[in-house]
Amino acid sequence: MSVDGSWQLIIDSPMGKQETTLNLSDVDGVLTGTMVNEAGGLSTEIFEGRTEDTNLQWKAKLSKMPVTLTFRTTVDDDLMSGTVKAGFLGSFRVSGEKK
């Protein structure tokens, strides 16, 4: 299973569903990439990313708020599901599909 490539993520936040494009690269368990919110014109690099079997974990910083997002997901073929912790805002469900 390869997580490399582009993913369409949906974050179920208190502000409604937030869509973002996640571009990932996995090299020997180290996950790198970018998150792009096309509607808001925002982009951020992910950091502290890692993979273990079908489990992925990474962090991203919001540019408009002083909040670090911590993602923990599982990949099953071309589908991703899990949670994102958004600091003081709490945790939310996240789901995605490989483009």
C-alpha cells in the first residue's frame, strides 16, 4: 500500500466540513507533504509525519490561528479515516479519498 500522492480530505469541524487537499510522500516511514485549502487559498507543510503499517500520523500549523493540528489516520486502499486534534478546539473526525 502506498500513501504517496494526492488525497482529498474532509474535516468535520464545528465550523462545518472543511475540505483540503493533502499531498503525501512516504520514504522509509517518514511522511512529508503539504496541505492545501483551495477555498481559503492557504497552504502549509506537514511535519513530524510518520507511517507504520496502515497508520499515519502528522502535524500541520494553521496560519490564521495559533493552533497545531495533529492527525492520526488509518489507510485502507484508497480511503483514509481517523481524527484530528486541534488544540483547545478539540478533536474532530477526518476522512479522505485518494485522487
